[in-house]
Amino acid sequence: KYLVSCVSHMRGPGLGSSSLHFPMQGISGRFRALLVLFLALFCLAYGKKVSVKEVVFDSAVSDIQWLGTDLKVVVVLTTKGRLYRSTNGGDAWKDISDQLKGLKDEQIVVDRLVKSPADPSTIMVAGTGKDQFISSDGAETWKRLRQASKIHTFLFHKKRPKWALLSTWAPECDVKKTEKKSDDDEELGPCMHRLYITKDLGKTFTLVTSYVVQFSWGDTSLGQEDRIYFTHFRLKRGDQPRLYMWSEHVDFAYTDDQGKSTNRLVGQGNKFLISYGFIFVAKLKDHKSQTVNLMVSNDGGKDFRKVQLPQEIDEKSYTVLDTSEGAVMIHVHHASDDAPANVGNVYVSDAQGVRYALSLPNNVRSAHGECEFDKILSLEGVYMANFKDVPRTDSDANSEAASKKAEANKEADALEQQAAGGTQVDRRHTPKSKGKDESVIRTVISFDKGGVWSYLKPPTVDSRGTKIDCPPDRCWLHLHGITNFQNYAPFYSIENAIGIIMGTGNVGPYLRFEPDQTNTYLSRDGGLTWVEAHKGAFIYEFGDHGGLILMADDVRKTKQVVFSWNEGQSWYDFELSDMPLEVDNIVTEPTSTSTKFLLYGTRGDSGVMYHLDFEALGQPLCKGVWAADSVSSDYETWTASDGRGAEKCILGRQVTYTRRKPTSECFNGEKFERPTTKKNCACTEENFECEMGFTRKVGSMECKFADDGTIPIPEQCTASDFFQAVGYRKVIGDMCEGGWQPPLVSVACPANSKMSRGAMSVLGTIFVVSAIMGLVTYLSRSDTFKGYFANYGFDTYGGIQYAAVGMRAPESALDSVGTRFDADFLDGDQDDFEDDAPQLIGYTGQDEDAEDRRPRDAQRRMETASAPVPKLQRPPGAKQEPAEDLDLL
């Protein structure tokens, strides 16, 4: 047993052998030295020590389970299949692998552990072969399961400790897999997947159904805990195919009598999920394109409705992110040609889980469906996510750059896969030769269940007190998510550590992947503000209700661990041993209320585990929980906030928590119960999310019309008009009252909508006028109608006789009126009337000699007519030039 002084092995950046590391700016070196000296004398006076104990396993740790009502029994499974047990929280260990013997008394290799949710002392051990054992006394004694086949899936009942479901592949499957195909195969039975139920912890089994694909117990919140839901192949003959792709032969069904009768719920329902009163089923839509529709039921399977997404895009797969707060948050992988690879859209539902609005586009996902999206467990309505910020342009000017970017990403992924070869530790700690394209991945946070997303506020100084140059318009904090857990710890929170979040990442315009750019960050206020906890990438764990934080370097080999007992205000480090190890993880019991931790990793081929007990520091229990904020109390009150309004509210409620003061040197204790007070707030824009058919940009509060076809256009909508639509809806679970109420959103009618009456009247008038003008133009160019209209009115006087017509030329208009005083006016405009003169003459008739008897001045006037005067008559078939102002409409 090692006793490590809290001073002798502590080191801090820039402090030599000092014990304290402050991630704050403005503390002088002299003050630090005095404070370190004071703490050193204090530690020596009181002899505060951290208890450290090391144990070496045969190989790396693969799984850890806590058993018993007090969670003091710990069972560890190693990668080589050996089993270890501790009865005192990991302080002492015993190899119990010899207690598990096969049918031929041979040593079995343990494959996995399954713990019962109904009884914390019941656990099942599945071997790599056909040997399975179960214990109901905290792994002290074991009983063999009477099942001859290898267990594929084992599922304990949620409330009945002795009930369980298990599935196995028929023995014929192993024979057909290992032996070459021959005529003897026809004598063997079909290869199928069978589902069994046991009600006595494996003493007896009853067949429920065969050709099963997936199965689950019903939802306890709906009173269906004994119901068995499953998907199975409809045709039950021949060898069962593996479900490598969406199948049209698989149905979703259930049984209430352990298989005596079955009821089909969704035809062609391939896979399903049951969570918090919702049942989701992926139903095949098109087999050729391998697209599916998501069906949902919130009434225990009585009625299934198709999920309504705001975009009619092919849906390839789904990931249900969260259903714990009354609404459904799903990640849909559309896999369209124009969408970036390894991303999907996050949608938030209404209370029924049917109508979904887009919350966050391009959420980062892995090929296995793991999404970089997580709930902050200690606060309601707070979520963090990573997304690819892909700029949208209206041209292809950047297509070449995008192509180069895609090639760079492929190269980076190839380098990662190449570096991932070798052991699991090698895959986690091998630095990449080239970073991914960091220009797209960014971290965002939402304080209202995905209604509004904003970037993380970066710290102003680093952990050494140096100011960080980070312009607020293009620089934020970005953290790594679950898809990159082999390299860096993802952002992390627990239910009992109120407001505390940790993550690894960097400050800048986007997320970076180089180890020298990655540091560890912490937030004490639910993600509103952040500080740099330590340089470099660390793995972390919380204890004592968040009052104790333990970290270790998980990128490089290390001898040290770092801890803080004041929620990150200051940090201490000490050495575990003289021999470094590669740290895999740090864990504590599931409630995270203890001050004991298990740190495990590898040293060479062996597994190494350290039991760290901080109770040895001798800190007293905190006092004054009901007198928080007073001088004599060790506690303070804290109210969660999104930082937008003066009234600190989240999801329409002001929730005030009691937590230990950072300056109090005490522990909360495992039995600490945190007081909270709640009151409703006035509604603001943050309490509303976008309705289906509307979207928000990151950092914006305005819901804009998405024009995705989900909002029906009113019949009376005209192209030049607007219609009012509901663009906001209250976030599910939001408790705000009064205050801001969302107005209706004015949406422009589509361009292809019908015209209004006014527009139709104007266009009709223009059409009629254009038609009349066109008709007049046409008639004016026709010789027949020209003559008719030119002499219109003379036929009225057909009975009048003219004397001596043709004997001499008639007087001109000027001769008939005598002297004119407007001669200039006539001279200027006479060409406008010259065309009519010959018509008047010719209309009354003339003899053969009439032309010779015309006055010479009349002939001269005709011959000398100016060019702009139109011709009186066009030759038949002559080409007509269109008028310049012709209305082609």
C-alpha cells in the first residue's frame, strides 16, 4: 500500500516542486509561493495523504460492473477473458476465473457480463463457447445455465429478478458454417435464430418464437413490462438470412403470453426501439433504394403513425438521441448525394412524437450510428453537439476547393485507419500524421432542448494565466465527441455533479485534432462559461457529487494524476508510481457520490489498476446545507442560466441548486441530498422552438420559412400576396408563463401561385388593349379596310348630284377658304393629310382624260411628297415591317 503525501509529489506548471496549480489570471508569483508554503505546512501538520493501491491483471481491463445494494462488490473482466472480484470497492482483488468450469472441467474464457436491472446482485457471465453462468449473490457463487447453445443475446427482465430473455442460433448453423456444403446438409435442420424465455434464472427455458431478428421487453411506464416485442422473418422455413440490409420479409410483432399467440403491429418493420413511452419502428419504404420510414407510437403500440419530417428526403437510418424529457430527439441519416459524409440532421418532435422540426443540420455521426450529441445530465433541457458547418452557396465556384477538401478528408481518414492498427491502446494513443479538415466541425450548446443553438464561449485566459486572443465573431471553444473517443475523451457530465461539464478540445474557429492543439476544459455553470483546466488531453471522472475531480493524461504514458477538491478552482498532482502506464479510463461507482476511484490502463501486455481513496485526506463532512450562502455554511446557492436574460431561467423555470462552496475544505459525503427550489418564469423567445417548416440558424432566434413543402399553401394565396403561418411552438416541457408570445409569421406566397383579382384585372385590361391595338394595326394595313375607313360617311350622301365632275380640276382646300393665317401650321403638318387627297378624287369617278386635265401643281405635289409619308398602297404580298412598339405579349 502506497501512502502519497499531498505535497511531496505535487507539481504545478511553472511552480517547480510546488503543489498548487491555479488556472486563473492575476495571481502574482509571490502570492502563489506564500499560498503553496501555507498549504505545505498545513498538509504536514495534519498529515493529509491520498491512499493509493496498485493491482496487476493478466491483460487490459475490458469491463467493470458494480454489484450489491451498497455497490461495494466490483467485478472486472479482462481482454483475455479472466474474471476478478473485489468486495471492498476495488481495494483488494481476487481472481475467480477458476470458479467457472466448463462441462469437461476446463477453464472457460469469459466473453461478456450482463447485470440485472431488477436485482443489483444478479449477474450473468457468457463464455466464448457454450458455457454460461449466473450468480444472484454478487458473484460469490455461480450456477450453470441449462442451455446447450451459445447465447447470442441475453436480456434480464426490468422488474422480475428471475425472468430473462435469451436468443441462440440453432446448432445447425455452426455445422453449416464450419463444414463444406454437401448433400448431407439437406438432412440437417434449417439454420435459424430462436428466442427463449426463462422464469427461474436459467433452470428451464420455453421457446417464444423462431426466425427472430430483434427483441425487447415492453415499457414499464405503460404497464407492459411482461410483453415481449420482437421482429422476425414472416416466412419460417429454410435457413434464416442475416439482416445485412433492410428486408421486405421482416415484421414487427409482440406476444403477451410468451409466444402462444403473436400479433403483428407493423408489416415490413425491421428494427425497433422502446424508450420512455415511445415505440419506434423502422419500416421498409423501398427495397431497391434501401430507404425506410420511421413509425412511432406513444400509446403502447395501439396506433402507429409515420414520422413527419420537414424534408422529403430518403431516410437511410435513424438514431434516437433522447426521449427522457417528453419530446423525441432523433438523428436521421439521409445519405443524399449533396450531403456531407458522416453527418445527419437532428429533429425535435412534438408531444406525440409525430411532427418533427429541424433542430440542428449536419450533426456529426460515425459509420456505426454513434452521434456527437449528448445531454447534460445534471440539468434539464441542456444539450451539446458537434456539427459540420458547411457553407451553402448558389454557384459552383467553390466546387474545386470542395473536391480538394474531400480528398484531404479521405486521406486523413486513411491515415487514421492505418494508425489504428495494432492493439487497442495503440489505436487510442497513436498520433495522427495529418489532421482532419478542421474547417467544418464546431461545437454548439442548447439550453432549451434544441430550440436555439449557440457556440461555446471560450475562456479568456489559459491554465497558466496567459491571455487567449480569441475574437468573438470567429473564435469559440470546440470539444471532441464520442466518434473520436479512441483519441480524446468526449464531453462529459453526470447527474449528481450539478452544472459541471468537462471536455477536451481547443479554442479557435473550428475543432482541431492534433495532440499539441488539444487541451482539457471545464465548466461549472452548465456550459455557459468555460475555463482551461489543464494543458493537454486528459481523461476525467467526478466524485463526491462533483466536489472531487480526478484527471490523468490519456495520450502519453504518465506517472501522475491530477485532482481538484474545489470544482476546478485549483489543481493538485501526485505520482502514482515510479513506472509510467498508459491510462485507459478513470471510473467510480455509478452514483458518483464516493471519494474512491479506480484508474486503469496498461503497462506492456499487462493490465494495471489503481485504487485511489481520497477519504484518507481526512476532510470533514460539509455543514450548513440548509443555511446556504451564510458565512457559517459550507454551501452556496447557484441558479442555472442560459446567459441571455436578467432572469436566470432554463426551460421556463428558475431552478436554484445548493452546492458546496469552492473554498470549503470538506466532502459532501455519499448520503448528501441536494436541496433545490423551482419557480416559473415569464416566457421569452428562448422558450419557443421552430415549428415544422421553419428553421433557425446557429446563434439566431428568428424562425425563418424553410420552403420545404411541409406547410400547406392556402387556396386563396396569390403570387403577389402573403399568408400568415405559425412559425413557433413552445418547447415540450417548458414551464414558462405569460411574457412573450410568438406572432404569426408572414410568408410570401409561392411564385407559381394563382394571381389575385386585381392582378388578373390589370392583366386582362392590358390584354384587351393590346388586342384592340393589334387589330387596328392589322386593319390599317389592309387595302380593303383602308378604303372603307378612309371614305366612311360619304355613302350617307349618295343621293346628292355633283355638277360638271371631271370637266376641270376641283379647287384645292386652300383655294376654297381664301387667305389662311395658319399657313405655317399647315405646311408643317400637311404631309399627315396628303394621303387622303387622291382617295377623295378617285372615289367619285373619272374619265380617261382626267389624268391629263389635272393641274400640274397637283401632280407635282404627288411627285414631290416627302419620303416619310406612307405609301398609299403596298404591292400585293409585300413584306410588312413590324412596328417598333409592337406588344409581343
